[in-house]
Amino acid sequence: MHISSPVRTPLVTGGKTYADVTEDVSRQVEGRPTREWTIAFTISVIVLLYGTACLFYTWWEGLGVWGLNKTVGWAWDITNFVWWVGIGHAGTLISAILLLFRQKWRTAVNRAAEAMTIFAVICAASFILMHMGRPWLAYWALPLPNTFGSLWVNFKSPLVWDVFAISTYFTVSLVFWYMGLVPDLATIRDRARSRVSRYIYGALSLGWNGSAKTWARYEYMSLILAGLSTPLVLSVHTIVSMDFATSVIPGWHTTIFPPYFVAGAIFSGFAMVQNLMLIIRVVFRLEDYITVEHIESMNKVITLTGSIVGVAYLTEFFIAWYSGVEFESYAFINRAFGPYWWAYWAMMTCNVISPQLFWVRSIRRSVVWTFVLSVVVNIGMWFERFVIIVTSLHRDYLPSSWAMFSPTLFDISDYIFSFGLFFTLFLLFSKFLPVVNMAEVKAIIKSSSERLPKSVSGVAKGERVTNPTFNKDVE
Amino acid sequence: MEHTKKRYWRGLEELRNDEDFVKNAYQEFPSAPTNDLENIVDGTGTHRRDFLKVLGFGMAAVSLAACREAPVRKAIPYLNKPEHTFPSISDYYASTYVDGGDYASVLVETREGRPIKIEGNPQSGVTYGGTTARVQASVLSLYDIDKLKGPKRGDADIDWATADREIVNQLGSIASRGGAIRIVTSTILSPSTKAVVADFIRRYPTTTHVMYDANSAFGMVQANQTSFGRAVIPSYNFSRANTIVGINADFLGTWLNPLEFARPYAETRKLGKTKRDMSRHYQFEPAFTTTGANADYRGPYKPSQEGLVVAALYNKVAAKLGGSPISATAVDVPHLDKAATDLAASRGRALVVCGSNDPNVQVVVNALNGLLGSYGTTIDLNTPLNYRQGNDVEMNTFINDAKAGRIQGVLFYNANPVYDHPRGAELAEVLPRIALSVSFADRPDETASLVKYITPAPHYLESWNDAEPKAGFFSLTQPAITYIYKTRQMQSSLLTWAGLPNDFQDYVRNYWRANLYPRATGYSSFDDFWVKSLHDGVFEPGRAAAAVGGSGAAFAGNLATAATAIAQRYRAGTGMELALYEKVSVGTGAQANNPWLQEMPDPVTKACWDNYAAISQKTANDLGVEQNQLVSVQVEGRPAIELPVLIQPGQTDGTVAVAIGYGRQKAGRSANGVGQNAYPLASFVNGCLSFAAANVKIEKAGGRREIAQTQTHDTVMGRLAVLQEARLADYKKNPAAGAYIPKVVTSEGPVVADELSLWHGYGKPNHSWGMIIDLNSCIGCNACVIGCQSENNIAVVGRQEVINRREMHWLRIDRYYSSDADADDLKGLEVASANPEVTFQPMLCQHCSNAPCETVCPVLATTHSSEGLNQMTYNRCVGTRYCANNCPYKVRRFNWFKYFDESEFDYHFNNDLGKMVINPDVTVRSRGVIEKCSFCVQRIQEGKLTAKKERRRPLPDEIQTACAQACPTNAIIFGDMNNPESTISQVLAYEANERAFHVLKEINTRPQISYLRKIRNKDEELKKELTQDSQA
Amino acid sequence: MAHANGNGKFLVGIFDDDDVVLKAVVKVKESGVRIHEVYTPFPIHGLDVVLGHPRTRLGIAAFLFGLTGTLCALLLTAYMERFDWPMIVGGKDPYSFPVYIPIIFELTVLLCALGMVGTFIISNGLGPTVKPLMFDLRTTDNKFAMAIDLSKNKLAEGDIENILRQSGAAEVNVKQF
């Protein structure tokens, strides 16, 4: 008998075999860098150098080169910090939560997404350093024994929570990502011709040989790591949001912040993943692995989280009115109609209105639309943080201290620095490490391939489809 | 072992049996070589001068070294420690601050021989221990590196001997050929100095002494001459007045000596358990002054109406009290009738003061005061004030003579007419043509740079002097440091040139022996008297007379002529008009090179580092200009000056107000090129200086110049949690009127916001340092701000950084205008009324018991003491600025740059001389850390240690913060709230349920600072936004 | 893999398809051959079960490490803020538990993750310097290798080879260490 496959639309197209997967992914790791890559890399290195120069000037002269003042003590620095951390979240979310949900479409994108997480967190951390008046003393934020007697840190300060949250988040993501890389590194090790790369990839792959026992433990570990990362990723942005929520400043002192920030983080993170993926799949010719299916599913997440964020915005206003606190209600009226109205409406347009376009299937599945809207969303999310931080600070309790903030060249350049850093790191990653998780893709090829790989011999497809191990996965 | 033959030499000397060595062989420490010290201390007398010389030697040497290219960074130790002085222990010397006519009796705090702080002298019956911003700031001018290092001929440095020889020769020859010599000075308060001048004139008979004041009161003197036959300025007893009317007299800011008026005025304004009534204050003025800001009713008028306002007021009062009316065209100025009614009602307890320099106007004012029976009650003609002795006519004559070449020699002392006289330009032309011209200026200023010789006189803190600010009130100036530069007091120079012994200290002594000792009683010898006076700083035989308050005086002036003169001069014009005024900060511009004063925000406009064209919103609309736009102000026949526009609510429509004292060209690094010189816009009417002008042309000059303001939002947005007010009438009914008590609704019903807490709190077992700030008696003078700056080494950041909103002042005075809008019209509330009520609110760290800043600091750089202090640990701070963001009062300041050392912040602190003003008890904050008010913790610690050493508790009110000490009106009360004897406890005991409120009570920060509600003596309802009793 | 280090002769069956391997393992075991280990380019669900590998105890390790993290955090905060140097901060109690929850959580996760991964690496004898024991380089690409230790099997080499071929091995190689 012949049972036609009930499987959902394919996640891997072009009838790839296991060997094809290995070949397609390892290609750019082993081959010479492509022209596109070289150009992109040169540009980002130049940007990085410019940014670094500006950063050093900032540190040499003092933070006075920024546009901050006695009233607005944070602006672009912390805006960028929160923005980058938020972006980071998508990676963990994709690899962890989607793993728990057995969302197989993640396999093609999770590797790059996790890399993005790590680099984004590095950028975020760079802003924590940057915004300090005396960055060379940053280590004082750690509970270290010191020359001041037993003077420890202030565990009551959300900034200390941040230190713990961000560093934990970074470490765990890094481990998760690296462990995911090990089998693929082994693949590359075994394909390597040059002795150097055999040595390096050999060392990195920790002597992996893919024995059944190791694989079993490996999968179990991945599951637990995923289980750990899920609450972790939620905690990180929760804690970041507490920087504001635990303060007394109207517009900051808001209990809705944790869920609202997490949703926003996923929102912006997925948008960033979209941007990167759409580039990678073209540059590295991975259209067969990062398919319209992937794009569409991620767009759905974007629409969902975007709507959550939208609801949060409205809730804030409702509470401000409902609480009857004059300062808070003023803070929110001031957001929408005060001197920074443009920032507020930019945020609203980009974050609440634009993602709703994804309800239209053709837009949702259009590469161009996706790319553009993802950029828009990230702009919007940057403005969200700007609005929260600056418009709340610039007019708080005492009108005598009300002031305006306007960025200087160095506010902007130090932001540009983080882009240089991010893309340089990401391009290095995409050149020297497999951007797609080969092992995981191979594992799903049969269940989700467009048509039966030619070279796979042996049992008939019908049996395979009815094979319980796969039906479990198909849900 | 005694058998040993081995012997060790202590060096070759012993081997050689050097004579010196043998002498000292058995001394562990050879005696210190004292010779070189004695070179400095000429004559080893035991009196204070030598002691001071020794004291000053180290610092003088350092500073001299500092003036070379490569400063020698060496502390020079006392070779033998002077008696009564200990390193790190302050010594205080009573002295007298005199700057032209400005006067204050002060105590000078010195550390290891360098003055670091000025305090008021509580023993003074003139200034009552108060200070002004200028007095506080004067210590910085001592360390001004732009001062001359020695005498100069033209641009060449010369030594004193040469200078003396040449000058004496030329004086001699001029005198011998009968050439005219003039000594041009500002007002001289010092009787001894006047005697010196007299001696000089005796030696050179062709000399005459010309006094003038940049901001003249000559008209008053004349008026009193015609009215009472007394060419004086009487003293005013504000404390006795129920109704005070000020007409263009900024008596709390700049008129005569605000310091003398502030305390008595405040007394009439203070309220409390025993005093439920206060004076009512009307102010009529063309510009918006500090005094106007304190008035209950304020009426703006155009300068061209000044005479008419006075005349109208006279007539209205006369109508009520049956005086003869004078012919005057009616004038429409708000509150005039009301003022008249109140004046008439409070006859004998009324006072009208007028700042006009027009004798005719002042005559009418005198008549009015006579009508009100003020003489002998609120005005005392028998105790004249000497603050303004300038004679505008003589000064003009001098300039005319100079132009006509009739002057051969001129000496300038405390006078810079080229800058601050309207005819300065004319003088500048002819000055080089005068055979001998000498200036005693401490710097080559606008005038001095044009004279032949500059023989610089030292700062008052380096000088001996005396002063008689008002009849019968004397005080002494004594040096707190020896000469930093090769300067010599003007008096010594004059004596030298007059061929007399030139030790001015002896001269003052002798003068006092001869003229004042006889008036003293109860001293065994003059030396006792002298030492006592020197210790107290003041000798006031006139107190008794002053206490009487003078006697009634019959007005003998000619009202009719005055009236006609007024009718001629004052015709309400339709054109644009100009009103020049003096700023509280830089005043007449004499101290312009003082960065503290330059950066001190004007009490009303909150602007610093500039002068500007202040116009009302309506006028701005008519002219089509907006804030910061450059306009050219043109008085016909005068050079136009370009100024940025400042929109000033309450400014008379059709009138532009411009401050004098700016636009210095040769004052030094801080002042040069700041603002525009407005003196040339002044004029002379019937020989009297006039600061008003009609038919002024104002045109857009194109371009903008941003004005540095420390506060850019004018209104309080109807926020009762921040600011509370009430009417006197309501206050009398209910002392807690106007209270706003935010409540939180809980399951047990509404609860006062700060009675709820998540935490158990903590005790303040020992002390609980707190503060009360009385919004009723705070006049916004900024003395506290500069006092704080001086005490706590607060950096000056300069114009651009103020524009960037980064001024560092730990203590600021928020100024709020009232608004006409409803409490819920948020946009409308942002706009101030056309003629707003003003409230000053000093704002500093509230030392919250639940401090939001502490919670958020990651590194515990700011924590709370068990004495209620919010402490800032600078060297632990990593500069996240989270605390500043989370401070609801926005009182935390961040060091954006290295303000103390970098060359772009060239405000005295970046050179070794300027650094001498630094208070060694307070850390100089580095780049990248937060700083803020510490309640002068260094003073608290010092006080506690003193008490501890004396085995006692600190006495109530023994410990005072710099701001509380500086305040001329005692609006700031600091003390230990745990000590029932302290003033603060006693005041809080009743005010807690009456006027006291915490700012932002509803966020439960529980501040240590309480404010006393502002009470306005008004009959109408107050501007609605701040008065409804509402609850959250 | 202690028992397979260096000396020893192995028969390596190479398969092309994961399902085939899965079934082959069952077959080969039924025919009484002791399988040393199977090497695959990606995890095959159930393979470890049919091979009869014991269930991993990584979970327990993870839990213990997590617990350590929690305790560390509790001790850290309590010691530093309550005992070593209590301070008045924002009017809060020196030791105010709620504010430590984030710290406690983060440390728990951190130690749990690091500890578990460490355990994994050690228990599998992995490490940067470890030389992998590869029966066929293609097993990290697209082939599935079933290694049979001849020294641990009674059956003759030929028979085992046949069994492998019957159960779907594409090729059978001999691997001598």
C-alpha cells in the first residue's frame, strides 16, 4: 500500500541528501571567502575601527562628550544596552523554547540565531562599560574582597542583578551554542585537508566521534540546557526591566514592565534574526535550508509579540489614568504630546502598526517585505527604549529641573561602534563556523524534506512516515 | 665594653673637630636656622601682624612660585610654629568686606594662613552676621591669577622704589606749577582713608577728591538736601514697617546695602506661633528684580512713568491723609490705589523707598514719607548711610576738565570710569594725554590699561582698613594673609608720596586712638580698646542713637517745583523704553572676574554668564522676536549693543531691561567678553545719572546667542506636592491653610502616604540632622548658593556647560512663576502669568530617610548614616548615574569632565594660586563621580569632635551648614532634631502641624528637610493653581 | 572507551540510512553478535535503547549543581548584607530577602548549566586534547558505522560480516588499532 505523506510543507527543499547538507554547509567554511563576504567584512571592520576611535575619545575626555545632563543621566547608552540585550533574546528563544516545543523549523536557523545572541550580548555589555563614569572600576560591581575592608556590592541594586543576569545569560548561551557546534566541528575536522584546520577544529570538537551513547547523553543535555535557558531568557529581560520598574521615576515605576520588556525583546530579536537570515541565505546560497517556511513562521511570532507590546503600551496609559497619580499621568501625556512626541509616535508606528501587515499572507511570505519590516521593527524598538528612558527622565517631579536631551556626535558614534563590533563578529562566525546546524538538519531531512532523497536506500517511505519516532515529531 | 680602642666618627666634621659640629655635637637636632625667617618677619614684634606674616609666609611663597612658568610644588613648613595655630584647624579673623559702597562685617576663616571662607560677623549691628553672594565670593578674587604682580610703568614692570621716585617727582612738578590733580574714587567708607587723602591733598594742594558711584544715589542726597537741609541718605528701619512700598528700589538685591535691609525686612515677613501677622509689600518697578519677586503686589511701569507713579501715589495718599495734592497726569499702574490705601491705613508704620536718581522724584517721595510720618519711625535721618557718596556732577566736571586738558595728574582708586561711566569712552580718549595718571587697580583694567603707572593695591583680605558704613558704626579690616604679590595699599602709597610714614596699620591705629577711642567707654587703655575692636571687628557707638530711630523731620522741600519738573520730564511715551538695572551677581562689574559670581544664576531670570535684553512676551510678539534671538538695542546718539532676547514675565510691556556690569574687556579670563557693556546707554539728566532711556530702537540683529539658564521651565505645573502656598487671611484662620496631604487608599481606608512602608525602618539613636527652609523669608538672594560653593569646593563649569544643563551647584534656588491656567490644563500651566507671583524654593539634597538613590547604587557608594545623613562616597563611585536618575529632587551632580584641572575650564581652579581657596576638609571630586549636598558633613564631624574633646554634647545650633550660616534672613534653620533645645526642634514642634511640609511627601522618601509654606499677604484669591486643598 | 584503546581488531559495518542502522542493530544483536558501538552523524532516537546503553544520570548531576548554586547565593547575600557589613540602604532592612531572588535564580542556573556540561564532557571523555576514536571518517558526514570488537565475539569474522551485510550494511571494513 502507499500512504501519501501527511507531513507539513517541507522545511528542506531541493531533495538534499545527508552528504549534500554537509557539503552545502561546510562549503563556505572550507572554501575561500566569497566576494560578498569580503566586502561586508571590510566595511564592518572599518566601522568598528571608527567606532573604537570615538569610544576611546569618549573615555579619554569623559562622558561630557555625550549630550547627557543633570536631569537626563541616561539616554543613548542605556537605550542601546536594552536594545541589544533584547535582540539577543531571539537566539536563545529559538534554540531553547522551540526545541522544547519540538518546532523543527528552528534547526536551520538556531545556530546563527544563537551566534547573534552572543554577539548582541557582547554589544550590550560594551554599553554597560561605556556608560560608567569610571569604567576602569567596573569590576567593583562584582562581590570581590577588596582593599576597602569587607565592602561588598549592593545586592538591593537592580544594576547588580543586571550584572548577575547578563553574565549568567552570556555564559549559558555561549555554552549552549558551543555544545551545539561540537558535532558539526567534528564533521569539519574529518573533512579538513590542511593540518592547521584539522588541528584547530580537532581541538574545538573535543574529540567527538558520534557514538550512540554520547549522542544519547548529548540530546539529554541539550534538553536540560534548553529547559534552563527558557526561564533564564525570560529572567534576563525581566531584570533589565527592573532597572526601571524598581525606580521612583514616573514612567519607569511600572509593574507591567517585565512581561512587556520580554515580549519586546523577542519581538526585536526575531526581526533581527530575519534580517541576518535573509542575508545569509542569499550570501551562502542556503535557500534550501532557510526557506519561506522559516520566514513565515518567524513573521508570525513577530506579529504576535508586536501585538503584545501594543497592548502593553495601551495598558500603561490606562493605568496612568486609573492610578490617579498626577506625576504618572503627566509622564504619559508628556510622552505622547510633549516635546518628544515624535519619538513616541515613531515607536507606535513601527512597533504596533507595521507588524500588523503580516496578517496578509503574501506580505508574510515576501522576502523583501519581511526584510524591510524587520528593519522598521528594530528602529521602533530602539525608539521604545529611548521613549521610556529619555521622556520619563526629562520631565519628572520638579519642573525646575526639566531639561531636554539632544545627542552629540559621540552618542551616535559610540552606537555605531556596537554595529561594527556586532557585524565583524558575526561575519567571522559565518565564515569560520557552520552557520547551519548540520546534525540537526540531517535529523529532520527525511521527515520534512520536499521529496525523498535519491541516495537514501533501503526501506520504503511509507514505513518511515508511519514510524512512531517521527509521528511524535510531526505534531 | 669599655676597653675597646675602636672609635667611630660621626662624619669628617667630628674628625676635623669642626667648630659648628662641636657646638651641636650633643644636640640630637641642631636648632633650626631662623635667620631667613627673620628676613621675612621684619622686626620680631609679638603683635598679630608679624604673626600673620609668618602665617602667610608659606602660602605667599607657594603662590609666588606658582606664578612662574614651572611651579615649584613644595609645601614650605613652618620652621617654628606660630602660637595658637595648628595645621588643619581653622583660625577666624574679624574683618570688613568693602567693595566701593558695598559693605559687610565678616569673619575670615583661614587655614595654614590662607583665607578659604568668608562668614558674616554676628556682632555687626549693620549686617547682622548675614552675607551676600558677592561677599561670599570675594575670597576667590583674592586668588585671581589675572592680578598684577607688581607696579607697572606702561607695560613695563618696575619696582616700588622707582615707581615712588618717578611719581613723587612728577606730582611735585605738577603741584609746583599749580597743575590740577584729581583723586578719582568710588565711594570711600573708610574715615582713615579719607584722612590719608586729606593728608595727600595737604601735601599737593592742587588736588581734589572726586567720588562717583557706577550705580549712583546722588539724586537722593540732593533731594534730602532740599527737603531737610541734610545732604545724606537716611537709614531705613524696615522692621518697623507694616506697609512697605518699593519704587524701583531693589532693596533686597542691589539698592544701597541689601544686606542691611534684608534681615529687618525678613523679620516683618516671618510667621510663627507667636507672630501671626506680617507686613505687606508693594513693589513698583520697570524691570523684574529680586525685591519685586518678594512683593505681595507688584506693579510694572515704564521708566517714563516713574515720576508719575510717585506723584500719583503721593496724591492718593494725600487725598486720604489730607495733604496738599500736586499736579500730575494720572497713570495707570496696577495696585497703586491699593498701595495708597494701605499706606494711609498704616500711617507711622509705613515706608516708601524709591531707587530713582532724580532729585525731584525723591523730593516727592520724601514728602510722601513725611505725610506718612515715616521720619523718626521707619526712616532715620540722624543715622545717615554712607554707601553712596558719589557726586555725579563733580565726576562730569572732572571728565570735562580732562577733555579740556585742565588736568595734569589723576589717581584712580576703586574706580574704573572708562568702563563703568557713561562717558567712559570720552575719558578713554583723553586719559593718555594727562601728564601723570596713576591707577591703584589690582589689574590692568579698562582704565588702568590707559594710565602711565599702575601701583596695584592688594585685596581687602591682604589689607588694613576701617569703615564707617553708617554714622556711628565703625569696623576694621585686617589682613588674613600677607601680600601675595608685590602690591601696596593705596593708602600707604599716598602716604609715601605725601612724604609721610607709610605704615597704614599704625595710621589706622592712630586715627582710632584720636577719633574713636574717646567715644568708647569701659576700656582701661587704648590697647584694650584696639584689641577688642580688632577681635570684634566692629565698634558701634552709634547703636543707641540708631535704636531710637531718629526724630521726626519736617519736610521743607518745594513740592510744586518738583511736581512741575516731574511733569516736564515724565511723559508716558508710546515708544520702546530702556531700563538699566544691577544684577545681584556681578553688580556694577567690579568683581566681574569672579567665576563664582559669573556662574551664579540671577534669582529671577535664572540666567548666568551673560546679560540680555529682558522683554515681556507681549513685547516680544510685537517685535516678532523670541528667546535667544539677537537684537540690537539702540539709544539715540549712543552706540547700539547686540544682546540676546530673554522673555521675562512681569517685565513692563514696551520696556527692555538690560543689566550693567557685563561686557568687561580687560577684567581677566573669566569676565572678558561676557555680555555687553550697558553703561554707555545711561545718561545724565540735570546732572544726575539716569539708568532709563526713552525712544529705544530694538531690531533683530540676526543670529542667536543662547542664554545660559540653570532653570528653563518657569512654572510649577500646579504641583502641590512640590510647592504650597496660602493667603495670610486664611493662615490667620487656620495655620495649616493650603496644606496638601496626599493619601493612599488601603483596605483600612485612606492613609497618609508616608505612614505606610514595606520595611521596618531604622533608628537615629544619636543625632538626627535636619533642616527647615522658610519659604516666606527666603528672598532668593543666592548667598547660600555661593556659600555652599565656597565651602564645598564646587567646580565652576562655564557658560557652555550651563547651557548643557550641567551646572554643579549642590544647592540651587528654584524660582517658580505662577500661571493663570486651570490645574488640569497642562499645556496652559507651562505658561507663566503676564505679571506672575514668584516663589523661591531652595533645593538641595533632602537626605531622605528612604533614599531612592541609595537603593540603586550597585557599589554602595551612597549609603545612609545613623544620623540621618545621605552620604556620598566619592572614591567608591563608578559613575553609573543611576542615583541621579532616581533622585526625585534632581540634586545629584555628575562630574562630566575633569572640571578642576582641564584648561578649557579656566575658572581659577586649574592653577595653583586659585587652588589655594580650596577647603582642605572637602574632597575635590574627580572625573566620572557623582557629588551632592552632604549637609556640610565636615562641619558636623568637626563640631562633634570639638564637643568630644571638651567632654560634652554638641550644643544646640553649635553646628551650622554653610548655607544656613550665609543666609542673611535666617530662612534656613539647621540642627539636630533629636535635641529638644535646638531651634529646629522648637520650630518644628509647632510648625509640624502648621506650615511645615515635605516636598513630594507622597513618594514616601521621608526627607530630613521641611519647608515652611509660603504665605502671601494678599486680599484676593491666590493664583488658583497652588491653593486648592486637594488630596490624592 | 577504555576497553577499545589501541590494540584490538574491529569489524566496521557502514550503513547509508539511519532507519536501516536501527533495524540492523536489532538484527545483529538477535544473531548473537556483541556490538561494540554505533557511530552516526546525527542522533537516532531509540538507538541507545536498542543498543542497551544505560539511561544517563546527567539530570541528577544537573539538579545537584543547581542546588549548590541556590545555597551559594543564599549564603553570599546573607553573609555580605546581614552579617559582614550591614548598611542602611534606602531605608530597607539590612537583610531584605525579596531583593535577593534574582541573584539566587541566576546563580542557580549558572552553576547548574556549567556543572552539567562539565559533567557531560568529563563523563564522555571529551576534551580539546582528546584524539577521537574514529572507525570511519564518514560517520560525521553521511555514513553510519557499526563497530564490532572481534576480540569480544565468539563468532568468526566471516560470519559476522555476512550478518552485517544481510542486515543492510553497504560495506564492511576491518579496522585494526
